[in-house]
Amino acid sequence: MIGSGQLARMSVGPAAELGITLSVLATDPDDSAALVAAHAPVGHHTDLDRVVQFARHCDVITFDHEHVPADVLAAVAELGVPIHPDPSALQFAQDKLAMRIRLTELGIPCPRWASATNAQEVTAFLDRIGGPVVAKTPRGGYDGKGVRVIRAADDIADWLTRASEADPLLLEELVDFVRELAVLVARSPSGQAAAWPVVETVQTDSICTEVLAPAPGLSPDLAAAATEAGLRIAGELGVTGVLAVEMFEIAGPDGRNGFVVNELAMRPHNSGHWTMDGSVTGQFEQHLRAVLDLPLGAPDAREPWTAMANVLGGDLTELYSTYRHIMARDPHLKIHLYGKSVRPGRKIGHINVSGSDLDDLRERARHAADYLRGVIDE
Amino acid sequence: MIGSGQLARMSVGPAAELGITLSVLATDPDDSAALVAAHAPVGHHTDLDRVVQFARHCDVITFDHEHVPADVLAAVAELGVPIHPDPSALQFAQDKLAMRIRLTELGIPCPRWASATNAQEVTAFLDRIGGPVVAKTPRGGYDGKGVRVIRAADDIADWLTRASEADPLLLEELVDFVRELAVLVARSPSGQAAAWPVVETVQTDSICTEVLAPAPGLSPDLAAAATEAGLRIAGELGVTGVLAVEMFEIAGPDGRNGFVVNELAMRPHNSGHWTMDGSVTGQFEQHLRAVLDLPLGAPDAREPWTAMANVLGGDLTELYSTYRHIMARDPHLKIHLYGKSVRPGRKIGHINVSGSDLDDLRERARHAADYLRGVIDE
């Protein structure tokens, strides 16, 4: 696995249970996964020679993030080491404009969008939409980075100076959504696929803070349509491993809600952390099964509801006393910490709790996350 | 953690999730846990200097087995590093005769027993019981090793030549049991304790092959009495971490069943493997929480029933194709492999499956284990 953040870290336990030898290529010996993995050589994912050297010892290569450059992936492919997801699929998670073009070809609902390389094109799209729009750098953004809501071309004057025909910007309508959903599926090289229940994701300041599984009150028709879209995207794009499709739920003119696709991620994803405790097969186990072309596990929910709350770094740099408190207060919480130093706003862990009363579960997960962050003290 | 078998291996994932740095002292770099743990220095648990050197880098010492000699434990204690369970408790898991003496003092039901150093004492016990009895070497046995059913003192002539007042043998009546049960509890240094539901264990050729959780048809009174005994033993002996109390269920003269205690183990135990998937808090997580004096997690079962089947090594040395088959046949199975080479009869993994129909679950777990062992091929 190239990359050694929390996604690689949470793969360590499932790999051990499956009897799989997992190596992670770490950027630093103190990386989240490097702290707990038996094999964690250090090397940067942009260093072609280093990645190739790492890949020589692997049977299959997969990823903790989507930032490995195309030339590095091509060099690994030349070795004959299988890469999952394949670079031909991964490009659609690496490049948001490529993703929009492909999904539109497939007839998957998307926000209205355009590419732009100059102020005239930006102004034309603003006029077409008739209000503020979202501008994105197609590559390299995450958690709100590389994304701006704009009202005029001047708002991205700095980006436009660097834009070109070869490297345009992506413009999208600002979707008036009811809420955000995510569809998580896994697909193996043999083509077997499995979908977890559709979830609701709650973002705060562009960072996912809560996931409710399954999405409460979601119409069965919309759940089926969203799941079908997730499976179809995985199949048409040739995704192997876990695919997360982030969606906006929108109110339809006929009173029936629909969806448009926001983003794709081809790896275990924050919207699937609930599966570690709330599903028969967690996303980290399933990703490993998928990229190794092992038969997939059942994605069924184990309880009526699971609430997940992300723990973000706050002003408390020492977690121990708060950690003890939340464990003592609620012995049913499943607490996952990433071994990362605390920085304000940084994702340092998450809490899962499952049961039959969603409001109660949500309050308990939220309380624990807020207490660990230090924003409440009772 | 001293020792790096499968119990240490299965602690690696929970330690990572809890944000705990786990080091295992391995006897060999290819040990089950050493293959997956980030910190796995090599050294033998009987090597006093090596264990002390290892312990200097630890905040707390715990165990994967009970074979660390008393002088080694004393040297670690002198460093001031907390040992859990403490040697004063651990002695009762290391020495079956010490255990029988102490449990009898506490009034915990035990089989009739005696110590013996010569043939006369053995014959006297045989006469008292009036039938075959079980002879045990008090130290070092496991999975049926160091245990013999005897009809005459001659059957253990070899053991008697080595027995002495300082090192006697243990004789126990051969219990006419209904079935075997196990009570698994965890206790922290602060005295907090939690008990999982009582389970039925099925032994084949003195090796645990199946666990049914909870024990089907167990009377609520007997379940309560057995649990109370487990918690009382943990408290009275000062056990910290997980304690497994293996019991025989026996038919009472009044038609109400009772129990006698068979063995104690002070560490995660085969009878608790079902908790990894079947309980809110698995035994490996709970053991870590307990020995670190963190608040304990909820031991509730997550589903009405969980069946566990041990995978024993058979004639198939290459598991891959059978592994794929059982995964494809039943996507609800939770498969745990230990990374151990296959030898006939060796525990190399286990299968958990949870749900509401115990007969069905048991058949599925058993089938998968038999298929992996190579004793069935369909």
C-alpha cells in the first residue's frame, strides 16, 4: 500500500486476520500506519525509483491516497505488478475534470459543469448559472482545499494565471442540496461487486464530521438508484477495491428527490469508517479482499443504525484523560485513534456506535468526539 | 507482550485502533505476531536478561502465554514495570496444584483432587474415587499435554520417578460431565470487571474445536452462578486482564445442573475468540484496556448466537484455494488466520459466524474449518 496515513493504519488489523502480509510505503517513520505496520519502509510516493523498488517486493499494489503521479504508476505497471485500482480507473479519482467528462458520457447525474482556462469562460458559466458557482482545481484538492465558491472571474484570478488548455479549471453549479449522501462499493478484478447501505454524510467547514448509516429517511427508490449508480460507475470505470461516490441529494421538481454526484474516491473512505463496527465486512477488510481478488465479504449492516463522528484535533494536545473519560462514560463506543499528533482541525480519530435509536447514537458519538476535541468538558 | 503467538497477533489490530504502541517479545522472527507487529524484538521468555531489557522499554508488561518463569517475572517487577496479571495471580494459572489449593480454600466447586509424590498416594486416591482418575503435571501442560487418564499408579511410573514433595503431581477425579463451559471475564487494576456471556466449548482429542456463544440451553441460575464464580476468582486472586475459567457442567442429584472448575488461563483464550466478531468488545481489545487500566468496554453479545470453529492444520499445506472457496461459499464468515505454517493438528486459524439460527451457524463454521483442514472437499 502506497501511503501510510490512517487508511493504511486501519488496514493493518484486517490484513493480519486475513493472513495477508501488508507493507506500507511511508513518507515518514512516524506516519499513522508506519507506527503499527510490521513492514513500513520509508519513501515518497512521487519518487519513481523508490516506489519501483518498493513494488518489486509486492504481489499487488494499492493506495492509501490518490496522489501517486501517472509516470510513477506507469513504471510500476511495467514491472508487471498488478495495480488496484488500475491507473486507467484511478485517473478519474485524480482528476475531477476527467471524472466529470466520463460520468457525463455515462449519463450519471452531475451538477452542471464546464471547464475554463480564462476569465471569459468563467464569466460565461456564471451567466449561464445565474449565481455563484464552485471553481475547482481538478487535481490535488481534498477536504475543501482547491475549491472556491466564486461570484466573478476575479475571485480565481490567481488560478487563471496558471490555467491552460492542458490544465484547465473545473466550474460547477453550486448545488442547492437537501443533504449529502455517499455510496460505498467494492469491486474485484474478477468483477464481483458489493455495496454497503447508502449513508448520509455531514460536513462542517468542508470536512466530514458525521456519518449516519444508513441515511435516515432515504426513499427506497433513491437508495436503489444511488446504489445502482455506484455499482455502474465502479464497473464502467473498471474500479478495483473500494469506491466511494459522494453525492448531493436534491429535491426534484415532482417532489421526488434525486441525486447528483459530487466526488469519487478509489480507496477506503471516511464515509465508510462506520463499516468497521457496523457492517459484517468492514471497508478495510473488503478493500484488501477486492484488490487481492479474493471473494468479497457481506456488506450487510449489523444493527439498524450506526453513527460515526470524526474526532478532530482541538486545543487539547494530550488526549489521555479525555480518552479515559469517554471510555468510562459509554462502554459501547468503538474508539479508533490514528496515532497522529494533535493539530487543530486535523482528523485524529473517529467514534462508531451502533444500535436501534439513531438520535441517541448520534448524540453519543458526537459527545465523545467533542469531548476528545476539548470543545465540551462535561 | 511477552510471547508472539496468535494471541499476540490478534492484539495487533485492537492496539492500533486504541492508539496503543504494542511491542511483542518474539521467540522467532517468523512467529505469528512477529509477522504483523511493528515492534517484535526477538528473545526467549526464559532469558532473564533479555526479558528485562525488553521490559525497560515498556509501560506495562502482559503475556501471550503463562510460561514466563517466576525469577524472570521477579526481575521485571524489580524494574518497577507493572506486570498484568501480577505474578502473585499468575502463579495460579502456571501451577494447577496451587490453583486447586486456592480455589478449594475459596469454596469454588472443583473436582475431587489430591497431590501425590509416590505410588502409594496414587493408589490411595484411585481407591477413594473407585475408578480411573486424571493425573496432571501441575506446570507446563496445555492442549492435553501433561494430562493422562490412569487406572493404576504404574500408568504414571515415569512421572513418579521425577515427582517430589517440592514438585508433586496433581490427581483429579474423572468428571462425568454433561458438557464443558467457559466463563471469560476481564478485570482491571482498579477493580473494574466485566463478564462475557457463558459459552459452551467442544473439545476433540483434548483440543478445543468449537465454541457456542452463549452456551445453548444453559439455565439462567447456572449461568449466573458460573459468572459469579468467574468474577469472584478474578477478584480473590487479583487477576488483571482477561481470565478464562474452564468448567465442567455436571448433573446435580436434584436434577439441577451445577459446575466444577477445570482450568484457569490468565490471558485472552480460545474460548473467547468468538468475541472478536460476536461481542461489542472483543477479548483482545478488552485485555489491552484492562492491563492498561483503561475503562472496560461492554461485553454484550451483538447477535443472538455466535459459533466459533478452530481451523486445525491437516494434510493441505497450501491454504489458498480452500480459503478462496470458503470465502466465496459464505460471505458472512469472519475468517482469522494466524500466519502459521500448517502442521497436522496445529491451530492455524478460526472461523466466527453470528446470527439467529445456532444450528445453521454451527454447521457453517464447522464446514469452513473442515474444508480448510482438507477433511472435506465439497
